[in-house]
Amino acid sequence: MPILARVPSIARRRLSRSREQRFLEAFRVLRTNFAFLSPQVPLSSVVLASASPAEGKSTSAIALARVMAEQGRRVLVIEGDLRRPALGRLYEVGDPALKGLTHYLALGWRFEEVVHETSVRNVFLMPAGAVPPNPSTLLRPEALKHLLTEASEWADFVIVDSPPLSAGADATILAHAVGTVIFVVNHRRGSRAKVSAAIRQLRQTEANIAGLIVNEMTGSEDYDRYYGDPSAADPLPESLTATRPAE
């Protein structure tokens, strides 16, 4: 599969404006590659999947949402990980009472009631909501189809952050519903055997695995030599730069 983005490591203790922009530039490359993945019909929704926890999937979802929103698009991030939700905390909208995906699927809350603004312009979040005892029972195909139809009408681009495939059936259900998968692999911690098994599992759902995001890559010093230190750039949200890759 093609590598759509090579993402360098980012750590708060070593963060500089140049490092921050190098990190985001990897996702701008990914954004550009989307145009070549679907030249006839622009890509409007993706699910981010990974084989195991802590490969950087949720952080990738946040960064991808930011660079998509840079173009003035309204971006919706749906927290599909109902087992260990993290996006509400990363976006600093982690109120336990915040309504989200489970309220939409289980209680019939209206779409607009479970979508919330974030601190990033043009980026909106549908958090997980209350954690159910058996998440996969909520992810019914007809309910997800209705959700994605509403989301695609409301937003210009939809990103679904799924749980790792090792956590159960949830990720494959979401992949089948969304259709296009971007697979996230951590260069340092990922296991070839686990990644291969996860990709085989996804292919059984007939989802289109468009390519890979490879995290924590080294050897990206050329960006600094070419671009220098872009001092005029906007900083990343503190919650993103302060956290390790999260699930």
C-alpha cells in the first residue's frame, strides 16, 4: 500500500515552531494526496484505523482535521472509539456530561445536539458520549449509514477515529460503513505481524484501504533546510503538543 504521509516525532519538551510546522506539513502532504486517491469524486470521509493502541491514530485525526480546516472547509471529527475515548480530552471539551455518538445512536438525540465546537476554527467534534457496556451493539449498519449521511450533508469533510482493530469488531464495522480507510502505523512501536493481520481483517469488510500514515519517522531534516523557521505560523493547540500519540 502507498505511504500517504510520513510523520516526524513531536514532543513538547523539544517543540519549536519549525518542528511544529514539519509535523503539520506531513498532513498537508496527506491532504494533497487525497486529490489523487479519488480524482473523479472528491474524498469526503475517511476512517482512521490502526492495529494496536498508542500508534498515534487520535493525534493523526486531530492534525488531519486541522489541515483540512485550513482550506476553509467545515470538518467534523467523529469519535468512534467508544471503549477508550480520548478526543474530548485532547480538544479540551472533555465534560463527562457532553452528549455524543452514543446519545445519537442509542437515545435518538438530534445530530446538531451531539456536535460541538472546538478551539480550532472550522473543526467540530462529535465525542463518544457515555461509554456503553457493549459498544459494538450500538454500531448497527443502518444507524451508521444514517449518521454518515447527515454528517456528510452538514460537513465538508468527515473523519472517524476508530478504536484499534485489536480491541474488537468496532473498527471493522466503522470501516465498512465509511468505506475509505487510512491506516496508521507507528514506525517505532508497530508490529509487522499485527499490522498485516489487521489489514487482512479490514479487507474482509471490503473497505478501501487507501494507504498508510507512518508515525515517528526520522530523517525529515530537509524540511528545516528548505523552509527555515516559519515564525508567522499559528501554533498548535496546547493539548495536541502536550500529549503522546493517543487512542
